[in-house]
Amino acid sequence: MSTTPPAETRQDRFNRGMEILTLVDGEGGQRVVDSLADINPELGHQVVAWAFGEIYDRPALPPRDRQLVTLGMLTALGGCEPQLEVHINAALNVGITSDEIVEALLHSAVYCGMPKALNATFVAKKVFGERGLLPVKPQ
């Protein structure tokens, strides 16, 4: 008798990813998936199943650390303001404070440059305003 668990299906990965996405991004993640339904539902599926069900669920980094890394990478890339908005909300959802987000974005200026750090900071300002977290107390 085999004790090997049954192979995970495509739907299993999607369901696991959706649980993680909802915990981290709340409604923001669902809005991204919904916005892809009429143009590229497969991309929406992959965001959920692969990015969240496979990668984000790996145990070596906790969600807090993953969000700090994500904020740094999106800032470095530039032009990712919609994704930064989702992930700044996610960072707050996993326990990163607004002060820590501001500090991470300030730190990114050293490695990414002032324009990218400024753009990311203005996205954070928008999110903080929507969540009633302004003004942020300077360090």
C-alpha cells in the first residue's frame, strides 16, 4: 500500500494560492485577478497558483520579509506603482508599520536612486492616506 499523497492538481495550487493571496493582500489581490478575467485569465491563474501558491508559500522567508523584499524590488524596477500600491497594503497587512515602510523606501534611494524612491514614497503616501495613517512621524 502506497503512502504517497496524490499529486496536487492545478486547482489545488490555485486554491492554496488564493488562501495566501487573500491573507496577504485582502481584497486588493482579488481585484487584480478579477481585472484579468476578460483579457488574460491564465495570467490571473498563474499569479495566484504560481506566485502565491508555490513561491510565496515557501517556508524560508516569513510574509513580513517577503513584503520588504517585494517593496525594494518594485521600487528598483520603477514603473510598478500599481503593484507597489497592492504590496504596500500587503506590507501593512502582514505587520510592517508605516514607519518601517518609509524607512525601507528611504533606504532604497541609496541603491535605486531618488526618482524611484520618490515615486514609491508617493504611492505609500496615497495608501497611508486611504488607511488613515498620515502623518507618519519622522524618525
